[in-house]
Amino acid sequence: MINQLYSAFTLFLSLLVEAIPFLLLGVMLSSALLIFIDVDKLIKVMPRNPILGAIVGSCIGFLFPVCECGNVPVARRLLLEGMPTSVAIAFLLAAPTINPVVVWSTWVAFRDQPEIVIGRVVFSLAIAICIACVFSVQKDPRPLLQPVLAKRVRCLSSPSPQQLATVVAPSPTVPSLLQSGTYLIGSGGQPLRMDDLAAKTNFSASNSKYQVFLDNVVQELRELGGMLVLGSVIAAGIQIFVPREIILSLGQDSLTSILAMMLLAGIISICSTVDSFFALSFAATFTSSSLLAFLVFGPMIDIKSMGLMLSIFKPRMLIYLFALAAQLTLILTLCHSYFF
């Protein structure tokens, strides 16, 4: 029992060490979107057509090469800044796979099986686009988000003068920290209202931008880091205390091997930049279709990433994401096993 606890703690630390750099990268990109990038212009050039928006969102990963640990804070920032739902959801699902780092690592691992590299990219794109099109029906993302985040989503419609006065110029008789909203503590101990930052408050000095950037990085690391720790604890516990033989014994035919590798991908929660080398170790005993299922499903939905997503979405939304991603992965990989 002591040895199992020691192994679980070691695995937990390894998951954190592997994930934290990518989470930090994602948080920094998220804060850069808030402070240094004119999201208004970015949103204006984004296509409103659900299919085009889903395609564009799926390809944004080439601009922000982050894994499933780093894409969550970036997707959260896109949603908070008013990005179309189809774009943000497509980026959330596709970015861990559709980026140059992961494509290159997959090619290095499976250079003798290029169909796996091509299949991973094509299947990931297809699933992300389909799911993003489904959620594009929900024009306002606030019902999908956690209540705390829903209050911070930028209103895309023009606010009335009364609303503008309420948001920009709150009553001076009420202390700022007693008003509704989310705040950062800026330089000099002065509270900075996140709603004002999201509305692109004008900064009088350039160094104030960098201060707000750092403050936002710290805040998002606190919020998302806790969920990452929780997800890593669950993933490590399952890997150690549930015998892997139980999962591997299921892989006897096309259907059960695909299901087994999808289950393994959700449990292992390995980073998408290195998961192809992990999958390579099963190449001798599992079919190429089941390896594809592992490489496609894992970066989209695993225990660790679902813990992070829970900081953004309501649990019901995660159930929908999980069900759709699992069904589409199963259908596509079964078709692959039938034709190839």
C-alpha cells in the first residue's frame, strides 16, 4: 500500500511537471489576448458562419501551439472577449492536436505509418468542426459557462447609456470592492475591475499594461492551477489503483480495442506533445485504428483536461462535449478499421 501511494505521488508530480509549463504558456497567451491584442478587431474578422468559424477556430492552434493544458485558458479568454462560440469550441478541441509541435512529434513516432499521422490530423479536425457547429447554435455562451465567468463575458450588443453608466462609472458612494464583479489588486494596492479591463480600459502608461498582464497571469494560474492539481490527483490515482491489465484485456477485437484505447487515453492524461511515443509502445498489440482513437480522443477529453474545463463550463456542458467527442471518435476509427 505504501509503495502504491509512493507511485501515485510520483506520477502525480510527473503529471504536474509535464503540464505546468504548457499551462503557464496558455495563461500567458490568454493574458496577452486581454492586454496586448485588440480583440475587437480579431472578433470582427472572424467569420460568423458556423462552419467557417469552426474551421478557422480549429486552425488557430498553428498560431498558439499549446497542448490540452495550455489551450483551456486561451479558449476561456476568447469566450470572455466575445469570440463566436464555434471558434472558441473548435480551438479548445483541435488546438492540442492541430499545431506544428504535435504534428511533428507524431511524425517522428510514426514515420513508418504516415496514415496514422494523416488520420490524426483529419479526424481531429473533423470532430472539432462538427462539435463546434453543434454548439454554434448557442449564440450567447453565458448559459454554458460557470456563473462567475458568465458575469465577465463581454456583451456583444451595444449597451444602453444606463448600462454603460452602471459598468464604467459605478456609484462612488459604494466602495469598489463591495460592488459586484471580479477584481485584481494592481500597483499601489488599488483594485482593478476585470470588467473594465475586458472593455479595454485605456492605460495612461505602458508599464501599467505589463503590471495588469502579470496580475492576470497570477489570477488565472490560481484559478486553473487548482483544477489541474485536482485532475492530476484523479488521473494518478486511477492509473495506480486500477490495474492496467483490466483495460488492456478488453482490446481483443476492433470495437473493444478502440474502446479500450479511448478509455486508456482518458485515464492516462498524457500531454499531446508526447502521447504519440506512449501510443507507439502499443503498436505491436493494438490495431492502428485503436492507436488513432487514443491519439484523437485523449487530447480532446481526458481527466486532467476535464478538470481544467470545469473551471470554464458547467458540468452539463462537459457531459455533452464528452459524449459527442467519444461518439465521433468511435465512428471515425471504426470506419478506419473497416476500410483500412
